[in-house]
Amino acid sequence: MIARRWIISGRVQGVGFRWFVVKCANDLGLKGWVRNEANGDVQAYAIGSEADLDRLAGHLHKGSPHSEVRTVDQQEGAVERVHSFEIR
């Protein structure tokens, strides 16, 4: 298991983007979290296999139906203790 962190910018707040990320992550069996940032970005963190994290990254680049993703910055992360995928 590995961990990744993403910062997603664009029109990603107030458009159901976090719920979209939760659904995608749960469908992939990932654990982690997603949250809004004060500057209008969304940050996501997930733990799983490299293949499943790559799949989630693809969903993040595409975005939810009403979002407009401009950039997705991906970084490797330290594995945290999380038990589900949640909105923070």
C-alpha cells in the first residue's frame, strides 16, 4: 500500500466535487479523505495500490459533472492511519 496526495484547482468547490471523489474512492476500495481548502482548491489523500491510485487520479483529472478541473498536483505521501474514505 502506498499513499498519494493531490491538490486540485479550478471550479471544484460548491459543485459536488468532494462527494464525487468519495464515490470514486469507495468504488476503488481506497481509504483516505478529501477537503476544501481556503484558497478554493480541493485536497485529496488516499491509500491503496498504485493501480487504484492511478485510477483515482484519472477521475480527479476528469472531475465531477459540474466541476472544471484546471490542474491536479500529485505528490507521494506518508501512509496515515485512516479507516474509511471521508470528507473532512
